[in-house]
Amino acid sequence: MNSQGESRAPAPAVGLREVKKQETRRHISDQATRLFLRQGFDATTIAEIADAARVSKKTVTNYFPRKEDLALDHQDVFVAALASAVAARHPGESALGALRRSFAASVAAHDPVSGFTGPDFARMVADSATLTACVRGLHDRREEALGEALARAEGVAADDVVVRVAAALLGSVHRLLFQRIQHLTLAGLPAREIEATVAAEATQAFDLLEPSIGDLAVR
């Protein structure tokens, strides 16, 4: 209803179209993941995915321009995760403090963004040079986004050396912890054991950064 109490007929139709698009995207992604896990990422073709999802190849590529996007379909969330944690830091909290807190919560929740993808998915990525390279690129983009967030928080240029070094240090810690979770997952450890191991190691890793950047970007 608008301010005059008149019905806005087009709104429901737009909403339904968007819901349908989301459902189609999810269905294609689900079918692609099923095939990737069963026969490997590199061995699976776009044509096979289209057949499984009962859509055309063009529809698949319209929703997912690259084949990697079908396997890693939450890339934007991953890339923005560290920058978002810094932006949402508490009053009086540093960037490092916010990232420590965010990572601890992510590990406790067994969040895939922190590396808890499950053994089948972890194996799929590890077995594909294409996906491994894609994940590496996502870590690089995440570090870049973090650097931009730190620069905004400090009120300095994005190429400020302190900000760049801080982003590199924090990005490296998160990259290593992600890889650690993946390694332990592939080794067959249960999620709870991985959580306990990585939580302790994360404390040690973040402690190393406290003396150098512990007061950076305090809100």
C-alpha cells in the first residue's frame, strides 16, 4: 500500500520474479555441487550441469559466468568477511580485537567461511588446481578489502604502509588458519576436535600481532 492507500500491483510480480531467480540459481548450484562431489570439479562439464538442472547451458552461464563460481558460490561473503568485522567493531575495540572476536565466533559456529567446509568439499578443492588457485585469489581479494577497511578506519590513504602491512599480517593469519582447518578436515578429524585445536592456535597467532598492531583502528 502507498501513502494514499492504493494498491501497488507491480510489486508482488517483481518479488515473485526475484524469488524464482533465486530458486533457479540455488537449484543449479545444488546440482553442480552434487556432480562436482561425485565425479570431481575438473571432470564435470557445464553441459552435464545444465542437463542435471534441466536448464540450458546459457542459463547456467547467465547465473554463473565461470565454472568456479558454481563451486564457490559465496565468494562475495568470503571476500568481505574481514572488512565487515572491522567495520562492525565495538566502541573502544581495535581492528585486531574485532577480528579475533569474529574469528572465534566463526570457528565456534563451524562456519564454512572460516574453513569448515566438510571433508568432501575440502577434497574437491584440494584435487582441483583450478579451484585451489581460485581460493588463493579469494584470499588475496579479502586481504585487499581488509586493507581498504583499515584505511577508512584510520582515515589514511589505502596505500599507507602501516595499513598495508597490517592487512598483510591479518590476512596471512586468517589464510593460514583457513588452511589449517582444511588440512585437519582432510586428515579426518571431527569438527569439534578441529574447533578446539584451531581456537588454541588462533589465540597464539593473534597474540603475536598484539604488540605491533593491537591499537590499530580503535573506534
